[in-house]
Amino acid sequence: MGHMPVITNLACPLLDAASEKDRIRFSAIKFGSFAEMAESLKNGSIDAAFIIAPLPLVLRSQGVPVKIVYIGNRHESTLVARKDLGVGKGQIGLLAGKKVAVPIRFSGHHLALRRLLKMSGMTPDSINIVEMQPPDMAAALQNGNLDAYFVGEPFAARSIQAGNATVVSYVEEVWPRFMCNLTIVREELIRDEPQVVARLVEGAIRSGEWVRTHERQAAAIASRYWGHSPELILYAMNTPPSRVKFELGVPVKDEVREMFDAMVEAKLLDASHARVVDEIVDDHFARGARTGNLTGDVRSILVR
């Protein structure tokens, strides 16, 4: 399982930890870029990718036979600005002419930023939008190479906790039920080993249920895989309180269509590829996931 170290992908390290002695091992592999992760999925180096949400639509439009089977935790992305700029909450107009980073142009953060600009009466060319890998953003902001960035947590929280940034917007204020990352698998894995995909998705769904009552344990586990401190992870999960939504893992075709339409508007996809929305969503694994009967042991997210 390929993933990036963001809270939307918390299920990935939890599945790895839970399956250490299980009959099916789910191994979490941390990537430095989404492009590298997508290439690894295409060439078969990994079996599943917890990947930034718009990118699978691009892959499918290029003929890569992938399916969306799970949506990562939602509402965990933040737009922050360099503190010395004096940009307060909702004051995106003060970023006119400034350099603002997103993880990749094929990201929900890019689409959400464009949506926020439109809501504020601005155009995308009002600011200088650049692409940057999330692990590099905090340092770039601190040394003045960036004015702001929009990213999944806890990368924004790192700058906030260090006193280097202010919050301009939480993504849920711009895009309710925002999808940051989601999980894709190749169609042949569904065809050849559906029980593996079912166990993967069920474990991911159950991990969200488990985290809601075992936050500290989840943060400690994720810290070992990601290199973030447990305190940073907990801060990002709870600022503002109860912000992150762990219970919205079932893929919804209308939400994927909304994202596709935003990509077409941003000229990231052509409208002629509209069929990919119908082709790419497979919600039956998530809808069939068994919930409940969880214990304090992370291994309980995998039904024995």
C-alpha cells in the first residue's frame, strides 16, 4: 500500500500495524511524491495507493484500469500563510500576487484554492500557484520561498505550531465533505483476489471507527511510520475540535463527478472523459464492511 504521511491516510499505517501477524499482511510504503506512487501502482510495484483524490481520474482517462474503493478521512486540509504577511482568517485577498503552493496540480487543494478564489471574487491568476511536495512546504514558508500553502495535515499544523503561519481557511469552509486522498486498486486485483480487497477496505473503514475512541494510540502508531511527533498529529486532528471526519469512507459517485467537473473547469481533464466517473467508482466493498466489536487493540480493526 503506497501512501503519503497525512491524516487522511491514517488507515494505511493502522492496517500495517493491525496485520503484522495476520493471514494477509498489508504493508504501508511511504512515498515522497504522488507521481512516483502512481507510477509504482501502474507498474505493479504496489497493489493499492492511498493517493491524492483527482489523480485517479487522470490515470483512468489514460487507460490505467484502477477503481476507487475507499475515501480517506475528510476535512484535514488547511490553507496557511506566512505570519509576517498579516493574513487573517478569510483574508485571501491579501495573498494577491503572492506565491501559494499546492501538492500537485492534480490535487483537491488546487481545486479548492480555485474555488476559494472564485468565492472571493478573484481569478486563479490573481496569485502565483506553484507545485511543491508537502514535506518541503513548511521549510519553504519559513525561509521566505513561499508565501502560503494549501495542504493535508499535519503539514500545515507544523508551521502553525512553530509560530510561522496563520490560518487563512480550513478546507471544509470551502468544500464540505472534501476528499483529500482516496484508495485505488487495479481492476485485476479485484478480479483475482476480491477477498484481499474486501479485507483492505473493511479494515480501512473500521480504522476510522477505531480512531474516534483511540486517538492517542492511533497517533502513536502513525508517528512510527511517518516521522511526525504524536503531539503534532493529535494537534492536527483536533484543531479545531472534532474537525476530521473519519466516518465518510464510502465512495459516492456524485462527489467524484463534482471533482471531475472542477477538473474540467480548471482544464486538468477534458469533458470528453466524463465516462471515467461511472467506470472508476466501486463502492460495494465499503458498503459491505462490517463495523463494531472493536477493542483497544488496533488488531481488532481486522475481523478475525
